[in-house]
Amino acid sequence: MEFFRANPFIRLLLPFIAGILLQFYLPQNYIFVCYVFGFAALLFLVSSRIWLPYQIHYLKAVLLNFSLFFLGMLLTQKTSQNNFESDSSNEAVWFIGELLQIPVEKERVFFAPLRLKAQKVQRDWKEEQGTLWVYFEKDSTVAALQAGQTLAFKTAIADKPRQLNPFGFDFGRYLKIKQVDFTVYLKRDDWFVVSDRVEGLRQKALNLRARMVSLYADAGLSGDELAVLSALTLGYKNKLDERVRSAYAGAGASHILAISGMHMAILYGIFLMLFSWMKVFSKKAGLKYLLIILLLWTYALITGLSPSVCRASTMFTFLSLGYLLQRRPQVYNSLAASAMLLLLFNPLLLFEIGFQLSYVAVAGIVFFQPKIYRLIFLKNKFFNWVWQLTSVSIAAQLVTLPITLYYFHMFPVYFWLSNIVVIVGATLLLYGAVLLMIFAKVSFIIHLIGSGLGWVVAGMNRLVTLVNLLPVAVITDIPFNTLMVWILYLLMAAFSAWLMTRRFIYLRLALLVVLVGVVQRSWHLMEQKKQVYSCVYQLTNASAIQFVSGAKSWWFLSDSLNHKSIAPIVADANHFWRTRINNYYYLNKVDSTIRDEDFCYHKGFWFLGNTRGYISKGDGQWFEPVNDTLHFDYLFVTAADRFSDKEKPAGIAFNQIVVDGSIPPWEKPQWCQYMENVPCYFTSEQGAFIREMQGAGKN
């Protein structure tokens, strides 16, 4: 309890987060939440003004927690609402909107978020609100657009995309968290610039960031060096290609490419050094810390106000205010206060990976780093400094491990090695970037500084590449679910409590958590042995069918798919089904018979457990029985197949027809009409088709 008394914002934050979680996963009626919040808040205000007997003094705390809980629900409900309501029905209409950032060049398109201002309804313009993501057709005019410019564009509004494939990336949920109402694709003739006037402080700051990136290029930086420096110092990731991102992720150093608390701490130190002539408790101290706060938030604005930057800026703001008031602020309290402030403005930040990793990492470093550092005592100053950096890296990796395993299913083994170098490199690069901006008008100096920055970035990139080449550099495909995340964090909490108090009740709790984890894992393994499923995935103009039995699976793919295009779906399927052996076949190239334990395949016919079916490949080859009618459970239709009356298979009956994404829904196969009373399932409309097969599976 003493911990919560010293950090009151943690007590306020917990019920607030609980309300956000409940409203997000189990949405409640908006009016009901408003009434309950108002009633609880009113009771709290009344109780705070009157004297209550000691026996019920806790009533005020209960009412405050209820108020914060329903406030979280209320703000989440309001934030999750769709701001845009179209007056048209899939018809192209004119809109006016403001670009929120400079368009980013992708492989095939340009991308930029846009804020709606107005929609044309008949002959009048109606004021409109909402945010959309625009994908522009590649054109030189798009590359010249600036953040803050106003565009007029004509487009039709489509519904938000649904998650058509199971246990994969839910793009609709992602848009909801990002508060994006819809996405559109615009060709060159669909839009034009209405006004070049840049409005809004944030848009001007982003344009300033683009000019700073140009300054780096003028200093002689290019290629990967320019891309990494822009990301590390300005949060500008548009120039980073997938190869560089993957290399840093494999080395456990991808956090260095996102502006975070470490970057802000280095800058805070730079600003303290610049204003060191102002003494801490002098009359100029107030001006000193106000200037530092202003500079920190200016930098945050330029880098795009990401959650990690806002969190770090808020924390250092509280720290500076503490010095102004001649008080030393509590780190955990400042951390909770900054989280509370950000979530009040946008409760959906709670569900962003960056927000979660940022706060968990800082809390873990503050708590675990001193304890890890004290495990080894080194007299040599250099090695002691290296061990300090290593202990910081180990502490951050330890507490973020459950989250990274849950989202990315990978673990970089040599993170401690790469982080020593990249943290030092990041410090040098931030100091160099500040010098570069100070001497921006002196050509020979910026080229000299640019050479030094390029050398440092090139060294970092080479080290990251070498780390990826080490044996077992990355452990991939680690199965990890939500329950395992909670088990691991409970284990950390119980073991940490035992280390702090040496009370054996916490050690027993840690052992109990380990036991729960072992039981959970054993149960999953038993369930895995019994699982027998088939899944027809939804892919546009392609086919992917998977049969699962125990830890084995068999994939049947269309010829247009390669390893790269199918890899995301296979990875998600492996994590869900926990399969260890995958066999791949192309539908039009399977001539031989496949017999593998419970699964059998021959010329389109398949058997799994006690279930059998047929995969139509569009080649018109059917096996027709001579005497009796054959009954099958499923017909999987692929390859844009079409049948007429005389091509209708004779002597074969199916219980269900499944048509995959290789056939557009408006081109329904003829046999769905001919085979009366047979249900027809379209993956393009209803999503992937998953069914448990009749059979015992593995024992």
C-alpha cells in the first residue's frame, strides 16, 4: 500500500484502463454508460463535500474508482464512433480534405492520411468530419504534395474491410485503433489541389522535418545511411526498406529506429548541457526548464507525435516541473501520469504495440536495471560502462519479452551485443544531428559533420548485418498466446516481489504460476494431437487450402502463389494450429497419390479422418462411378471453374459446396443452381471456411 500512496496516479490509472478494455472488447450502450458515469461522479462529488463515518470512509475511493472506470468506457465509446456517414450508396462523390502528412512512396502507390472537411451533396457542400487513408496512383505530382495542402477528390465510399482469414492481421480492427473511417484509391484524374496554403502547426512541423531530411542529403548522406539517420533522429521512416528493418529486428535493435524515451533522454541531456550556465535553483531556473520543455515538445511535434515520443516528452515535462517546484518526482508516478494524460486524449492508444512496449520497457528498466547491474561489480571504468548499457538492454528485453513474443513470435538471441553499439551510435548521431542543424548555413562544416555521421551509421549497419549472420541469431515461429503473456508477467511479478521482500509466499506464488504454465502447455499439446481440420482461405484470384491433422498439415496452392506471398498466412496458421510439419503442393501439378497417415489425396479427391471431399481445379476431369452414387462431404471449387448442364458431374453428391476467392462472387458457378438444396459458401463474402473433420486424430 505504501507504493500506491507514493504513486497515486497508478491507483487512478488502473480503473481507467479497466473501463477502456471493457468498452473495447464488450461494447456497452452509450446512453447507459453516460448515465452511470454521471451518477457515480455526482455521488463522488457529494461525498467529498460531506463528513462520512470512519467505518465507510472507503466509500469515496470506491466512487472515485467507479467514476474513472465509466469515464474510460465513455471516452472509448466516443473515440470508437465512426465520424463519417456517407450520404451516397457506393456512388462516387466529391470531397474536400486536408493532407495530414507528406505522401509516402510505397512499392506501387503513394500513401497519405487525410482529414475530411466537406462532402458534396447534390449541388451543395456539407461540412464533414472523419479521417481516411488515401492511396494515390503513382505520379510525379503526388511526390510534390505537402502536409497541410487542401485537396478535392472524387471517390466512392466502401465499407471497412473485414477479417476474411482467421487468426491473421485484422485490418478493420487496425483502422479502428488508428481512428480511420475508410480507405480510398485515387487515380491521377480523381483529385486536384484546391489550396497550397499549409494550415496547422503539426503540418508545418512535418514539412520542416522533410526539409531537415533534405539537409542530411545536402551533407552527403544517401542510401541506407540517410534512411537510418532520418528514422533515428527525426522519426522519418519513409526511406527505410524492408531489408534494413528486418536486419535491425533480427539483431534486436529495431527500437533504435523509432524515436523513444532513450532518444528523448539523450536530447534532455543535450539541452541541460546547453543551458548549464543557468543554475538549478537560481532565478533563471524557471526560464531554463520552460525552454527545455518547449524544445522537447517542438522536437516531438517534428517527429510526428508518436505515442513513445509523447510518453517520453510528458515524463520529462513532469521531471522539469518537479525541479521547478524543488521536488523530486517519482518515476512510476510520472509514468502513470503521462499514460493517463495520453489515454484521456485517445483511449485507443492502449491497443497500439508501440504504446505498450514503450511504457513496459521504461517501467522494467527503472525496476530491474539497478538489480541486474549490481549482480556484477567491475572496477575498470570502461567495462563498467559497457556493463551498465548491457544491464539496461537486458532489463528492457526482459520485461518486453512477453509482448514481443505475442506479436512477433521471434526472439533475437544477440540483442545484448547489438544494443551496446547502437545505443552508443544513437548518442553520437543525435549530438551530430544537433550540430548539423546549428551549422546548416555553413557548407563545408555540414559536409564535414555529414561524413562523420555517415561513418557512424555505416558502422552500425555493418554490425547489425554481422549479428544477423551469427549462428542461431534469431529464434522464429515461437507459439505464444494471450494466456501465456499473462502467465509470464505474473511469474515476473511474483518473483520480483520475492526478491524485494524475501517472503516465501511470493516464491510459492511464482512456483504456482510455473505449474499453471506447464499444465496449460500440456493441455495444448494434447489438444493439438486430436485436432483434425480443413481450411479454405480467402485470397483474391488465388487458392490456398489447408488440411490439418495433429502437428502436420498439407497445403494445396494455386500456381500464382510463391513462398513470399503465402508466408504471412502460413506463419499465422502455424501459430494457431501449432503445426510443425507443413507439406506444400500446387493444385495443377499434383499427379501422384498422397498417402500420409490420416490424409489421402488422389486426382482431386481427398480423405481426412472420416471426412471426404473433392477439389475442383477447372480441368473438367471427373471420376464418374459406374453403378452407385458417391456421396462426399465437401466440394472445394477453385481455378475459376464453370460448369454447364452436360458438364455437371453425374453420380456424385455433395453436402456442401465451398467456392474460394479465385472465383469472383458475381460469377457464381452454374452447379450451385443445378444442385438444389446444397448449401453454397463463398469465401469472398463470408470469409475463410474452417471445419473440424470427423475423426479421432492422433492419440
